Amino acid sequence: MGLASIGYLRIQASDADAWMDFGTGILGLMDAGREDTAGARCLRMDRHPFRFMIEPGDSDRLLACGLEYRCKDDFDSVCADLESAGFSVSAGDAAEAERLCVSEFASVTDPGGNLLELYWGRKLDYQPLVSPTGVSAFVTGDEYTGDMGFGHAVVPAPDIEASIDFYTGLIGLAISDDLYPPMPEGAPEARVVFMHADNPRQHSLALYNQPSPLGVVHMMVEVSTLDEVGRALDRANKGGHPVIASLGRHVNDNMCSFYVLAPGGIAVEYGYDGLLVDWDTYTPTVSTEGDLWGHEYNFPG
């Protein structure tokens, strides 16, 4: 049993309209046009009914990561293992499962305080993607099932060893790279542990050993050409959205990308050419550099 993919994010936004404008006009995602009793707005990038649910609130933060299992047996098994290990697993009700477009889900909080929604049986929408900016395709795996997930997310894990044990021992992830990036003098030591699901993407979730007030360090979406990365960078600059990392390429996952802040401050990596891995022949790595070239960082304030 392994985790299939990272399926969706639920994001709270103090200005949901601005987030939707950013998602459609800068990232090129499609407004799913879904009606929601709580007033949430949804963004599509493939045939999944949504990959990002934007929920109105009084602050900006990640609410939950949706983690997908391939079948009910895998889902039931991981829930049982979590309960046996002493974690509180809350079964989702039928109405909320319908809202999330899944057959069944359960919620659990990881050692870093991050809420996870474990699910199986995503109810797909087979209408094709129509990107308002003309993005031809987002890289999510199989054209119909999106079996590699939306991309990846990096979440805070101040007790990183406990979090590693949780995700590798119970959730069904495995380590692909352990990064100790160089830091400015006087800054605390940083560590980022990259973990892969049961799909070829080099990592689907990563753990950062420091807290984050937003509940997420960054999220990533991937497009199919470098030109689309460049066009998105032009749109971000023209729209006045803070670009906090210039175009560059990572060492471990080969992604060529830039980073931009969404309304409310969540960082979004927009990339191309991410590494796909045959896990039967791969040996996990330890890295001391995050970037092969580029990625000059410019954080606001």
C-alpha cells in the first residue's frame, strides 16, 4: 500500500475573489464554476472536479491537504494503522464527501499540526480543461485520471523526525531527497525532506523543519512547456504580483520554475520539466544545494 498522490488543497483566503483572479489570470487555471454551500470557489487544472478549493475567511492559510488512495482497501488500511498508532481519525460525513467529490474521506492531523484529508474514489469531471490564459496542459499524469496529483506542497514540520516517521511509516510516502540548504549567517539550520508517492513525480510532499504562519511553505503547479512558464512570469510581473524567486532550476527534481506570491501571501512555484523517476532503480539522495542555477530570492519586507 502507498499513497497515490496529493490530490487537492483547501485554501482559506481573506479575499477569495482576488485569489480566483490570480488563479485564473496568472496561473491559467480554470474556474470550475461549482456551487458550494459555504461559498467556496474552485479551480481546475485537469479532469478532476477541482484541485484547489478557495474558501472565504478572515485570514489566509492552508486549511487542508487532500491525499488520494487508489482504492477503499488502501484507504481503510491507512486509517486503521493511524488509529492503532494513537492518532485521532475522524470519518467524514456523506455531505462533505459529496462536496469534496470523493467516495469517502477521513481527517487526521499530522505531528506538525497540518490537517490532512485522506480519501479514495475521486469523482472525475470529463469535461476538458479550458485555460483562460491558453495553457495547453498542466502536468498531472494520465490525461483522464491525473494520477500524479496536482503537483506538490511543502508543509511546516518543526518536529521533523516525528513528521518523517508519520508520513513514511503510516501515510505511505517514501523519502526521495534530504536537503540541507545553505542559509545566511545567523539563520537557523534549514532542512527540507522531500517525499514521493506511488507515482513517478520526484516529490509530492515535502517537510520543512520550521513553522509557517500560513500552514504551507509553498505549493507547485507544473506546465508542459518552458514558454508557458515564461508567459506566466510575464503575467505575474505585469499584474504586480511579487515574484519572490526568479527563474531557476532545482538540483533534486530538475524543475525549471519561478515563485510568485498569491493574494494573502502563499507562495506558488510555477514550473516545467520536473523529474520523473523509476522508483525501482532510484537511490534516495542527500543535497546541500537547492538550486542548479537562478532562483535569486527577493522576499517582501
